Amino acid sequence: MDTERSTSNLCSLQSHILAEETHHPGASGDFSWIVSAISLAGKAIAHQVRRARLEGVLGDQGATNVQGESQQRMDVIANEILMRCLGTRASIAVLASEEDDQPTILRRGVDGGKYCVLFDPLDGSSTLDTNGAVGTIFTILRNDPQIESAEGTVCQPGRRQVAAGYILYGPSTAFVITTGTGVDLFELDPFIGSFLLVKRGLRIPKARKVYSVNEAYTASFPCGYQSYLAWAHTNGYSSRYIGSLCADAHRILLNGGVFLYPPTITHPEGKLRLLYEANPMAMIFEQAGGKAISGSTPTMDINPRKLHQRVPLVLGSSDEVDAVLSHLAKDGSAH
Ligand code: AHG
Ligand code: MN
Ligand code: MN
């Protein structure tokens, strides 16, 4: 991937978002103020992640979250950082997190709450103990003041996302965002403390013979997924799986390929959460020319029923997602 970055065009996330705003007449700056809060939280979380072992905050929190999963201490720390950074933004009505059972209502629409922000504060946190790459996934929705309940307000189909993105805490800290007019990639320059634009209008390769799935669960996948994997095994594919959605997705977004998390016995609806994992990734991948499906339905067409709803997910290069779809259709296991 060629980088557009040169010292002559130092463009920060802040100035990029403000410049984008000029394309939206009547924009009040509320939206860019929210992105700046996410950027601030990302820098703070990046710092915490890098010092986690030194500060003894790795490992289990000793509690299970609403997902029934053991919470990592860093899950809680990242969640608190995001809540503190976003809680001060006057244009946010509702915040919702993977780590919290219920959404947090900050203010009603009549009091200025124009947006809802949902996030997975630390994705892939179980890999943190062994220095694996982890991420923060976020999505921004418009607040609908007509809807009474906070959960009802945030249960919007992915097509209605205003923006989506993730921050990947790897050897570098990458910030990927789309506001519906393409995907832009920023990298944190720790010396100046800014996310700098390195790629505008990122496009995913149309095809790449690499799949990403936890093969340990193959026996419990619906047969369409099993026949796809058997086909891939005899058609020159290789496999890469980190077990951290942000890290696996970022590799595929840049190099091409396909990620699969099918239904399993443990997670018959799929493991990944629709509202703050699958939908934001789906918006990013579709904006970059890729595809995202859950069963045979485009992920962003699903009407959510509840905040922590899980879905199966196939995400990646358009040709590679089509190859999976063709096997699901043949074996009737797309649902
Ligand atoms: P989280 O750490 O937010 O709970 O997400 C973990 C998810 C996702 O990051 C990854 O793709 C998937 O869990 C890996 O699941 P398996 O360990 O079952 O493969
Ligand atoms: Mn996650
Ligand atoms: Mn998480």
C-alpha cells in the first residue's frame, strides 16, 4: 500500500474531520467534537495498553460481563477512559458499551443529545497477556428522540450509521474511520501526539487467497462453511488467524482476504456482537469496496432486536465473500 504521507502535507485527524465537515452544510461541529473525544481516548488507551504489564493491570478483573465472558482488567480501564472522554461531549444522548449491561443516557434530544456512540472498548483483550494486538471499535448513530428507551434508540440497522471506525493498538497505533464517503487511515505519531493521515480513500483488494477463521470449531460450523473450508484447502488458500477481530480485520482491509466467524455450538447465533463489532466493521469494509454478510443477509441490513445481539460474520474482499456465499447457498446453511 503506497503511503500518501509526506512532511509537506501533515494532516491530523482533527483537521481532516473539520475539512470533511465543510462538505456538510449546516454542520455544527458537534460530530467532529465527538471524533476528537474518541481520538483522545484512543491515545490514552494506547498508553495504558503499552504499560499494562509494567503497571500490573493485565489478567482477569475477577468478574464476568453482561456477555458472560470473564472481564479483563484492561477492558474495564479502556471502558472508563472512553466513558470519561465521551461523557463530556454535549451532543451525545446515549453511550453503549460491550462492557455495560445497559446503555448510559447522558441527555435527551431536547437537551442537545444529537448522537449515540457505541463501542467495544477493548477488542481481543484475551490476547493482551501475550502482547497481542488489541483494538477499540466504535460507531456513531443519530439519536432518535421519538424513541423512548435507550436500548431502542441504539438498536438501529447498520445502514443508519453516521460513522464507524476502529483504533488498533499494535506495533503502531492505527486509527481507521469512515463517515460514509470512503475509508481513511491515520497513524499515531507519539512524538507530537497526533493521528496523522497516511491513506485517504483506502480500497480493499478485490480478491486474496487468505481466509481467517478459528478452525478448532470447524466440526460445529453449519455445513456450508465446512464445504467452503474444504474447497479453500484444495484451492491454494493460506490461513491467518490472530483471534482479535481488529487485528484480523485490519490485515484483510489492507491486504485482502476473508474473515469468518460462523455459528458454533457455543454461539449458535455467532459470537460477534452486531451493534458494536459487526456493523462498524461492515460499514468500513463496504466503504472500502469489500463485503460483510451475516448468514445470507448483508450485515448492515439486519434490524437489531437487542443491544448485545450476536450475529455470524463473513467480512472481506468482495470476491472472497462471494466464494463463501456460493457454498452457503449450495448447502442452504445461510440463515
Ligand atoms: P472481545 O475481546 O471484545 O470479547 O472480542 C473477542 C472476539 C474478537 O475479537 C475475535 O475475533 C473473537 O472474539 C475470537 O474468538 P475465538 O477466541 O472464539 O476465536
Ligand atoms: Mn470484541
Ligand atoms: Mn471487548
